[in-house]
Amino acid sequence: MSGWTQEVYGRAHRGGHIETVKKNLKELSEARIRGNHYDIFVGVSYHMYNDNLGDELNKMREYAESLGYVFMLSWGRTICIENTVQALRHLEAKRNGSVRPYEIGKDGMDLNTMFPPAKPEFLKSMERLRFHPEKAAAFYSRWPVSPVCLIADVFCEIRWDGRVQLCAWTDDMRLTLGNYLEMTQEQISAARRGHPLCKECLRYRLNYYFHITDCTNGMGCWITRLPITTH
């Protein structure tokens, strides 16, 4: 969740109703007590943005812990690779006057015509982020740009139809690598290598932005119960 009041919660959870969430949390807590199921871990993950800290966060923490839940914090991020890369390419073109086109894929797939332009609504929503993805290249500069995203092999995204998605953070159903039951892990990995979208993701260091935690600086911290820092 991402807020204590409906005004703030509704910014990231469209169509959601925070009072319903609170009610359900209370009912679940009471069910755990009735069944004596304290061995079952239940946590509340709070996504932090620029505009939902302070009282919003503290009141939700107090409520969740009063119900016996573990309260976890994570900095809000953009997760969809297609939208994020398109947004960064838009900002790069705005800053430099142009951006290099996507490479054509081995299968002839042309992302230049396949992906729609970055939407103004998405660009505006990114302004709520404490850790904007545009900062990823500088923030993770101590790691070189890798030609291969090894982390992607850890998360093998298998769809309902048995096809393997390019990456766990992609949404476009056309970005597939083949049928899981007809390929070895080595073949799946080889099919991912050098994909035009992967190259752009790696160029912007988004593989680190999506996956690597850095609780020391308080940015990009995925799950932690440490105090919030704002370096």
C-alpha cells in the first residue's frame, strides 16, 4: 500500500479504497488470533514516494503493527521496462535533441514502431519517485554497463500459455523467447542475449535499478525495516 488517507493512497492505487484495505487487514488479523496462526508470516509492504511519508507512513505503520503485522518499507519505483525505457528515451531526446533508434531484433522485431511514445501521465507519475530511474546510471556508475543481464536468468517468467517472457519486468505479450517445455535453460538464456530492449535497459542501468538493493544510501532499498535515510 502507499498511504493512510484515500487522497494519497489513490494516487498509486487507482480504483482502490484504503478504508476497505484497513477493514480487510483487521479481519485477517482477527482470523489469525481465532485460529492461533501466529506462525504464519504476514507483512504489510509500504511503497514510499515523495508525497506519502511523515504522518501517512507513521499512521499506517502504527495501524499495521497494532494488528500484529510486520511493517516493511520499499521505495516506489517504475517497474514496467517498456514504459520506463520509453520514458527515459523521451527525456534523453528532450535533453540532447535526439536519441538513437532501437536496434532491429534478430527476429525482425522493430521496437521503434512497436512501442508507443511515453505517455504524459506516466512521465508525471515518475515525478513522485524519490529515486527517479533517470538517476540510475549515475547512482550505479560504480558498476560497469554489462553486455548481459545475469539477473534476468534468475527470474524465469513463464506465462499461462507456456511461453517464456523476455523478462519478469516486461508486460508486452509479444516479447517472448519461446515455449518453456521445448527449450533448455541455456537456450532460453541465449535467446535473451543481445535483445534490443535488453540493450537499452542495460544502457540506462535499469537492471540495477530494478533489482539491486542499496540500503546504505536509503535509495533503491527494496525491503527493509531500517530507519529511512534521504542521502
